[in-house]
Amino acid sequence: MSRHAGNENVPLNTDATSSRDVALEVNDLRTVFHTEHERIHAVDGVSFDIRRGETVGLVGESGSGKSVTARSILGLIESPGEIDSASTIRFAGDDITEYTESQYESIRGDGIAMVFQDPLSTLNPVYTVGNQIKEALSLHQDLRGTAATERAIELLEEVGIPDAARRVTEYPHQFSGGMRQRAVIAMALACAPEVLICDEPTTALDVTIQAQIIDLLMEIQAERDLSILFITHDMGVIAEVADRVNVMYAGEIVESAPVEPLFAEPKHPYTRGLLRSIPGTQTSGNRLETIEGEVPTPNEPASSCRFAPRCPKAFEDCEAVAPVPTAVGDDPDHDAACLLYPDSMTTDEAVAHHRSADDEGGQ
């Protein structure tokens, strides 16, 4: 996949992906953290899939549950957190939520790999970058010695690190921020995963380096037919990398669509707010728009719209009815969880639709 051409904020071209095999499928994921006084529903009924060779975006403000979703997929939720037993995550034909820790270890890196936001927290400062890549090669590929060193050099070259034969012997502190992130990507690719989860991989980088890392990821994806889950708070980045987008708020996906219709005709008020906050989308002389307030802590099951207190379109029923994902617009894959839809109904009819679906056990 290449970057979307045209206007930097409205992607103009996406590949048809409906016929592709699904590489990863998340269904009704619910991840809860228990505290002394309450249960935090950090991820609350999230469902999406990633097809082979495509990039799916997961976007939202800090606290929306994006990173917890990623860690849930990799089986990295520890006490006091737990994944609800009704949740399923299907990879390579298995529901991996049923895996033991040893089974999870066999697919981490090998089947599903992750690139984290801060490369310094990923890389061990007391080992050379080459040794850390070789550790992954030894664990998953049974490569050691000279063969592992040669492969580590090849991987550093693949991610665009110059003079890789020398840099493989250097320590993380000897790399710049952008080069450290390239090294982390090399580690993630070492075992040829099918799915790559990128959790805010460019947030800590300046704009120029950010663009280079995005280009690198897209090049590697095209070469390897990788499936990518790209997590970010930045809608501008999503416009460049994603084929499909899931907008997440307070543990729930509030809008889901292919990238073009989502940017051209956003439906959920939260999505619209995120798009209006992209630098460069305002009329000259106007201030950058923001969404007032903060993401709430989802400390009880949803019984209303969690965005309602911040929503400019909210009305009385938003405080009493939990919206469910509903088809919106002309694209059959475009859903929004908002009481304003379906727009073919009156407001009262739409509210009744959501109330009925929620009572029947819908999301």
C-alpha cells in the first residue's frame, strides 16, 4: 500500500479489500480492570477485523482504550486486569484468548508483533541493538552465531539504517530517535509476523522523521503483505496510512468506515470533532478547534452515550440510551454508534431502534 494521494486531509484512493482473507478478527472484546472500589471497563465490546495486506486504523484521544486493545490482542493484560470470557480474538484459526502463556509466547513476534511508541522503553540499554535482534532470531527462528548476526544486519539495512554492519554492534543510546524506532521495527520484523501492531509509532518523532517512518512501514507492508493495526490519536496520520478506520472513545468504537467515506462524510460528532482539530483544516485566521472536556473513565457498563457530556449534538435521550453501531451513509461498511442514526428515521424512531437493540444484547 502507498500513501493516499491528493488532499492531505481527505484520502482519495483505497484498494478494494472485501475479498481478502481476514488475518485477525476481534469480536466483542471486553477488558476490565478491578480496583478496590470499582471496575474499569477499559475496552467495552470492541469488534473489528484486519484483512491480509491492509492497514486498519484505531484512533482516539488518550484514555480511549486503544493501547489496552493492543495489549489484549497480545495477551499482555495482567492482574488486576482481565479479558472477559465471552470475548474472542481469532488468529490463524484459533481463539487466542484461550491460549496459555506458553502458547502466547509462541505467536508474539512470530505471528503478531508490536512496535511501541517509545523505542527507548522497548530497547534494553545494556545490550547492543544487534544482540537484541539476535535474541528474537534465536527464540523464534533458531538462528545463532554468524547466521544470526548476518540476518540482523540485513534487517537493519531493510529498515534503512546506514552502515548496518557497524551499527549492529552499537547500543541504543548511540542511535538517534528516528534510528531507534527503525531498529525497533527491525526487531518486530525479525520473525516475519503476519500482523504488525503499531502503537503510536511516530508520536515522539519530529514531523520529518515521522514521515520517513510512515513511508518505511508502507514499503515494508507492500513487500511482505503485512496486516497492520495502526494506533494513533492523530487523524492526519490516519489519513495517510489507513484503509479502514475505527474511531474509539471511552472503551467503545463509535464509528467505523473505510478511510475515504469517514473523512469525506464523518457521521459521529466525536469523529467530526477529531477532524476539525487537525491543523490546516481551519479557515485562515481562525483558532484550532478542540473538543471541550476529557475522556471519561468507563467505570460502569454503558447505559447512555459516553460522549454525551461533550457532544454539541446531545439531547435528552443521549443520557438514558446506549447507542449501538448502526449503518449510516451510502457505504455498507460505514457504521456509527449515535442516536442521530439511522438518518432515514425520525429522532424518536432512531432512539427506539437503539433502545431495542441494546435491550436485545447489542453493543
